[in-house]
Amino acid sequence: MDIFERTELLLKEANETSISSAEELEKFRIRFLGTKNVLKDIFAEIKTVPNERKKEFGQLVNNVKQTAEEKFAALQETFQNNTAGKDADIDLTLPGDVVTIGARHPIQIVKNQIVDIFKRLGFAVEEDREIEDDWHNFTALNMPEDHPARDMQDTFFINVNPDVVLRTHTSSVQVRVMENQKPPIRILSPGRVFRNETISARSHCFFHQVEGLYIDEDVSFADLLQTLDFFVKELFGQDIKIKVRPSYFPFTEPSAEVDVTCFICGGKGCNVCKYSGWVEILGCGMVDPKVLENCNIDSKKYSGFAFGMGVERITMLKYQIKDIRLLSENDTRFLEQFKKNMTATTKLSPQEQVRDAFGLLK
């Protein structure tokens, strides 16, 4: 079948194709008038047509295109008129469908509050990959091969490559920044992390962290305490106090954990704070010189501090949420209740919001 016969068949098809719906009309348009229509393939073969018949061939192709355009225009108008007629039968006095307005998730609300506070102190936000290599997740952070954090009971390893893991903290982001930026460095690294833990009301196999890092000349532990004191008062209220306890982390020395005044009892003692008057919210410390050296930063010239907190933990403490699983189950009843209580308490102080929020979940 030569090119003229094929074009004649397309003309016949354009004339005789039966179209009974808007969907069929759209398929017709794509075939004959779309950006990749069949006529383009046909016209591309004009070089095979003898010179004395090229004019005849061009007229035939144009005839096919014109026929398709006229048919499409006529049927399009017909279908539009039919649709308009159907719309006229709609009762516009009937009530419309209720559209549920969404709201931010509790974790997102708290994470944004944390980030906004530290941004005011000059911290820049840095984010990176969730699948990390051994060096950035463990070794560079002063965790050798025999460190217990590398145990399979604590970490999700990628089967195809035992040197690749789901990151166990966002400290890996800090390592990458230290490797590629020169001090001063002042960053915040929020993100999701993974740990091989049994899922319960108090723990989950994935959660969110916000970690901070500040490196410069003459950075001291006093700078760290002042930064955290400002953060706590901005997030929970000016009446909140902090208490620092010695602790251990492989990537900081000295290391500490920070407790704050119990939001529920005001420090008097209750079941939430186990009658101590304090609740733990984060870990911190001065960056270990070995970590700085691993990232090619001169530890004799520069020092720094780091801190990290679980967003879920702070969210649960701030809004008295008793089960961490509620934050990831996407139960619309829980999310609607949270939205309702947040709307009702937006004019209250941080302490009053904590006492009033989630009364039904106590």
C-alpha cells in the first residue's frame, strides 16, 4: 500500500468515524489533530513522493486535516450544548457537599515552632538523606565498629549492603555539613529517623528529631546553656526552668541531658513527672574534638556544641498525648480532636494550653 492509498484511508476514517461521546471525540482529536497526530508521520514521508505528485500529496494531506478539524468543531459544539442542557436541570437550591478543611499535624506544628525559635538565633535549616552510610551515621560520630548502637537490635541495616542503614539520628546531616562547610557553622537539622524498637505507647520504630550544631572559635558550655534556656522559655513559657544532668553521648564531651519544669504540676510533682517535678526533653553537649577532626575541622582552633530532641516526645509532653502511636496512625478522630482543642486554646498561655488541651485523652 503506497503513501497515497494510506492517506486516502485516513480521509475515509476522518469522514466515517462514529463519535457518540466527549471521550470518543477527545480520542479523535488526539489521533488527527494532536501534537503527535498520524498526519505528521504521513507528511514526513513526502520525500518518497515523486516531485510531479508532491503538490497532489500535499493537497490530500490538507484535505484530511481540514475534514478532521471541521468534524471536531461541529461535534464539540454539540456536546457542549448537551452538557449545558443537563446543567440546567440541576437544582441550585440544594445544599452543597461539606468540604472538610484540613489542619497541620501536631508533629508539624511543634517542629515548626522549634525551627522558628532557633531561626531567630541565627540557625540555618539543613536537611539530607534518610538512607545513610556507615561513616556519616556512626564512624565519624565517634562510634567504632564494636559500639552497641551498631547492633541489629538498634539499627535497620539494608540487606544488600551492610554498610548502609536507615539513619538513626539526624547527626549524620551535621557530619555532611562539617565536611563541606568551614566554621562558623550554625545549623538545625530536622527530619525523620529510624530505630529498631518495639512499638508501644511510649516508643516507635520511626520518629522525628531536631538537632542543632554550633561551631566557632571560643564556643563554651555556657553558650549552650544560654541557648537552651532561651529555647525552653520561648517554647513552653517564661516560668519554665531547666535542669542540666551529666550524661554520656559518644559524639559530645562533656554531655548532658536537660530537664524542664513539669508543665502539668508546675514542679510540685505528679504522675506525668513521676513526682519529681521535672521532665526530660533533650540531650546535649560540647562536640567531641575527635568528631571535629574526623570532619577536617581544627579542634585546637574551633569548638562547638550540639543538641538533639525528639519532636514526638515534646509534642506528647506539651499536649498531654498519652500514646505515641496516635501521632502516626492517621486516625481522623484524633486529628479532629486536636484541631478542635487547638482552636479553643489559641488565646491561652503555653501553660494553660497544656492544661486544657486533650482533656478527653487524659
